Amino acid sequence: MYKRISTIFSREAFSNNHFFHSAQSSHFPYTEEVLASHLAPLLQHQKGSFLSPPVLQQTQQIHAQITVNGLHNMGILGTRILGMYILCNNYLDAKKLFFQLQLCYAAPWNWMIRGFTMTGYYDYAIMFYFKMLSFGTNPDKYTFPYLIKACGGLRAVDLVKHIHGMINEFGFELDVYVGSALVKFYAENDCLDNARNLFDKLPQRDIVMWNVILNGYLKCESLAHNVVELFVEMRRSEVKPNYVTYTSVLCLCGSKSMVGLGNQVHGLVVKCGLETDPTVANTLVAMYTKCRSLFDARMLFDFVAQKADLITWNAMIGGYVQNGYMNEASDLFRKMISSEIKPDSVTFASLLPLVPELGCLDQGKEIHCYIVRHGVLFDLFLKNALIDVYFKCNDVEMAYKVFKQSSAVDIVICTAMISGLVLNGMNVDALEIFRGLIGNKLRPNAVTFASVLPACAALAALKLGKELHGNIVKKGLEGRCYVGSAISDMYAKCGRLDLGHEVFIRMSERDSVCWNSMITNCSQNGKPEVAMDLFLRMGLEGAKYDCVSISAALSACADLSDLNRGKEIHSLMIRRGFNFDLFATSALIDTYAKCGDLDLASRVFDNMESRNEVSWNSIIAAYGNHGELNTCVELFRAMEDEGFRPDGVTFLAVMSACGHAGRVEEGKSYFNSMIQDYGFCARMEHYACLIDMFGRAGRLEEAFRVIETMPFTPDAGIWGTLLGSCRIHGNVELAEVASEHLFRLDPQNSGYYVLLSNLHADSGTWTRVNQIRGMMKERGVKKLTGYSWIEVDNSSHVFAAADKSHPLSSQIYAVLNNLLVELQDEGYYARNAPSCFLESLCQQSKPTTQES
């Protein structure tokens, strides 16, 4: 088509000298007036886009009569026939006729510009406009609307601004049609300042123009608040809102959760008699569901049920799913089928998310079968939804099958695959999909990058993460909240919390997810003080706390043993209604327990209206860590009695409690029961706990046998546990075996060197002590200073070994010296401590004794 048109209207055609034809003034049987009367009924069809073949045939007959009767100077009649040819998509005849017309007038040019714009050949439309100017023909007010539309098709903003200047010169800016076209262009191309300036100038503003500017503001999130202001101004004018107007305002109410304003607009809709209009009714249902007013949405749905179309059903089903009412969504879908409303791809794309929520993969497969059996259009959104369902239900094989059904590789489908593979821990496969889409020359979007970065984080692939970060910066996507959050999270999980924090600070806009991610990463990476500072800043900067931010802050309080701050957050939870959130409350139990207040932890647990496995695990671990093994076991049984099945975390808490209480055989029985009776596979942390139990009891050979029989390779944590036990019980031989593995697995951890060195010092093998110190120096390992802290009167006091930096250090050492003397008088001595230690401590405290 494009080649045909370019051939018909070649550049040489404009260089011909026969643009005008003189007419012989003679009398013919058919005059121009007679032929115009024949053409008049056909002209009534010009309001359509393109006309039918019979209309073209009649137009050609009239054109033939003009030619036969020698009406060469056709004037207006010829222009009308040209218009008919354009509307009939007959460019061959249009070209022949165009060059026979008087091209000093704008009308023939206008028809050609209109025709090319209607067929999507925007560059030809623009070319004809500039040929028109070069020919010396001045455009009129009918030239510009379609010319601006052609520029809109090419998103040529700078060109329209240039044409706007020409429109001003010709004096057409305030024409209602030209002005409308300009306002529409500016609004659709994010030039809202230009659109509004022109809109305010126009003396006449019809309903179409009001709706155009309203929709422009609606699409621009940062300026969406102007929709309400403009709607109020519109109601004060003489123009009455129509269904398009109300739809725009209701969309704003839904996206911003402005249910109060939505109710008011609903009242205006009823007053205007538009409540049964399908478009308005569908938007109202969608608005109420987005505002979580499901009762109002269902009432409205039932009111229009007799006239409800497929879109209304889809809106209601989607609303239920988005708000977590899975059973209601399922019931409504069944009612839809029984009402003989045929579901489409949108219905199933809305319905499928309930499958993983209900944990019913079989139901998802039934829906998939229905889609195939009834020939439902398998479009992009439906494929995406199916892939998402299978991944969330851990059926990776079926997700791959749906993916491979796609004939063409699409960025949205690839992004869904990457996200699903990361969710299932298949991070290497996710990166392969990403490399595949790059190989197919697809351009990753912001969501693609945000989906693939967690794969780098899980694999600790810092180098690849940095490469992706560079690509993101190059494409200008770093400023988006979810992308910036993914970058920051990747750096934190790859051990570069400093870079993650730097990315976070540079983000121009931060939502709750960004704050939560950074607070959690700081809390989990040994920076609880930074986590608490961020938590306070989050509130000061107006970001909304949620259960995730509360849980992360409580975890930081637990690490700091900051009981008072924990109580403050507890008060915040009560004020904001988070005390009903199971995960936040479970974190609160853990915080109180780690801060030493077991009574408060127990009271929080007892006051919970409902509990889950996490809540039970928190309270069991609390009592276990406080040495209350009997209560811990009682809670374990109570958990089962209330219908909750213990998981791996539960068994870990009970085993740890058994280890602290010295009841090794009981702890061992829980380990075996977890595997044999409950069918759980023991993880690395379970084996570490079992080894720790044997180690505390001095059964080091059994601990070593457990390591040798583990079904997977021991990590540094396992060997570190054994080394710590060897240090307690003075087993040098096993300590050397453990340290050999540790120096290979974690060569920069100074703690392991210190443990082994102290063990040899206790045994008197000073040559080995010097060797270990030499190894540390050779490998550049630096001993990290250990700190302890205590909170007194809402103030934290931090101490290091032999520390004298505290302002009250002299009094502190005096008290410590008195305690040590009393311990010696009672017959207690520090096991394996060098004899010179007490003497040196006494020497440090002597001046204090004299001063006091």
C-alpha cells in the first residue's frame, strides 16, 4: 500500500506544468448544477471513515459525466468528487483528479492531507502540507486539524510547536476546530502546560475539549489533582458533563482511593440519569473496588445486573480478586457462566490470581482446560496470568510449556518468566531468559530490570549487578521507585550495603517499599542503629508505615536490646492498628523476648485474637532462649492441639532449648521426629543445632560424626560450631581439623583465628599461637573489636575489652574488682583464664581505690 501511494504521488508529479486547465464556455446537456444535485446524496456518507464500492462506482459515473460534458474547470464540484475518492480509498483516481483541480485553493490539498492521515501515512500528509506552502497556496482553518493529527501519529512535538506558530500567523489559533486539535495533541503528548494555556484562551469550549484536557491531566500522575479542579470549573460553565467526563473523574477517584469524592460524583451521575450507561456503570464498579468498598460495588453491580455487559462482570470479579475475596470471585464467576455470559481473556486474566491464593493448582488447570476447549483468545495478558499462576504454584514445567506456546518472543512474557524463575529459586535460568531476550534484540523495560536484579542478589553476582545498574542508568530508569529499590536491595544482598545505601539516598522519590527494603537490609546486615535511624526518617518524610517496616524496626530493636524503643513501636502499632497483624505481632514477641522481658512477650502472645505458625514459633523460641525448656515443650504440644503443624523453624527452636538445658537425648529425639514423623528434610541450621547440642555436652566425637554423615557439604557455620565446642572442652586435635576447613571457607573471619589461638594458649603450645598470629598477618586478617552494651535510664553504654573510654570507667573497674575479690573468696575462678588476668585487672583498679 505504502509503495503504491508513493508511486502514485511521486515528486515528479508536482513539477508538471498542467496544474490548471482552461475551460471552453459552451452549453452542455449536463451542467455543473445538475451533476452537483446527483452528487449531493452521496456526500451525506462523508461522515464515515471509508465508503463502500457502490458509492465509489456512482462517484466515478458522475466524474465521467463531467468529463464527457467538458466541465474541465470543475471548481467546488471537482473538490467534492476528490473527497469522495479519498473516502473510498481510491488514490489512483484521486491523484489524476487532484492535478486537474485549481490548486491555488486549499480545499484539494486539505482532502489529500485528510486522506493520508486517515490511512496512517502521516509523513505524506505532512509532505503535502509543505508542498502546499511551496506552491504558494495559503492553508485555511480546515487544513490544520488533520495536519495536527498526522503530527500526533508521529509524536512530532517540535513540528507541531512550529506549526502552532504558523497557525498564530494565519489567525486560526482561537478557531474551535483548530484549537481543539492543538489541545488534544498537547494533552496526549504530555505537554499539559501548552494544552492548558491554549485551552484557557479559547472563547468557545465544547464538551469534547473539556474531556480532552481532563483525560490529559488524568494520564499524568503528578498533575492528576487538576482533574477535580477542572471538573468543578466545568460544572460552573454552560457545558454539561457527559458520560466521558464522569468516567474520567471516577477513574481518578479509583486510582487515588478517593471514595468520598467518588460517592459525590456517583450522586451527580444518578441526577443526570447516567447510572445505567454501561461505560459509567463499569467505571463506578471499578472505582468502588479500587477503594475497597466492595459492598457498594456489589450493590451497584446487582442494580445493573440485567444490563451488565462482559466488562461489568470482569470489573466485579477483578475487584474481588484484588481485594482478597477469593471465594466471592469464584462464586461470581460460576454465576456468570450460568447467566450465559461468555468469559473472555480479560475474565480469566482477572480470575487466575485466586488460584495461588487458594493453593489449588488443580482449579488452575481446569481453567486452563476451559480456555483451550472454548477457544478463548490466548492473548498476551492471559499467557502472562497463566505463567504467573503456574510459577506461584511451583509448577515450573507447565509455566515453561505456556511460555514455549508463544510464537513470538515478547518482553512482557519474558519478564513474567524471569520473575517466576526467581520466585522458585531458579536464578541461573532467570539470567538465561534475560540473556535470550537481549539476544533477540528485545529492549528490557523497567519491570524487566526490577525482576532480574533479585537473581543477581540471590547469586551474589555483584559484577553482573553492576553491569545491569550501568544499563539502567544509561536508559534513564534509575529514578523509578521499584527499580531503585531493586538496585539497592541487590547491592545489600551482595555484601555492599554501602552502595545500596548510596543508591537509596540518591533516589528522588521513595515509597514505602523502598524504605522497607533499606530498613530490612540494614537490620539483617548488622546495622541495627542505621535501621532505626531510617525508620524514624521514614515517618518524618511522610512515608506510611506498614507491617513490613514495623517488623524490620522491631528486629533492629531486638538486635540492640533496646526495650524502650520496642515499647514505643508497640504503642505505634496499637495507634495504627498493626497490633492485629500476625507478622508484626510475632516480631514484637521476639523483640520483647530478646530484650529480656519474657513476661511482656507472653502477654502479647496471649492477647492475640488469632495466631499462625510464625506466632507459635516466636513464643516457643522466646521460652527456649530463656532456658524455660518445660514451657517450651508445653507450647509445642499446645501448638499441635490447636491444629497448627510444626515446621522446620519450630523444631529448631525446641532443639536449641534442649541444647541450652543440656538435655541432649531429648533434643536428638526431636531431630529424628522431625525427619521420620513429620517428613521434613533437615537443613543446615538443624545440623548446626544438633552439633552444638553434642558440643555443649562435651560429646565432640559424636558431633564430628554428624558432620561426616551430613547429606550436604558443611559450611563455615557448622565447622565454627565445632571449633567453639572444642575451645570450651580443650580438644586441640578436633579444633585443628575444624580450623583447616574454616581457614579455607572463610579466611577473613578473625574470630576463628582467635578461638584456635586461645585454645593453644590454654594448652601451652605457644609456638602454634605464634604461627596463627603469623597467618593472620600474612593474610591481612584484622581482629575486630568486640563490644557489649547496656541500657541505663534510656541511654546506651558501649564497652570493649579493657576499655577506659567511658567517663565512669574508674568507678566501673572498682566495682568489677570488688566482685572478682568476692568471687575468689567464695572459691570461684575463671576457667582457663590466665592467672595474670586478675592481677592486671586489680592493678587497673588500684588508683580508683585510692581516690575513693
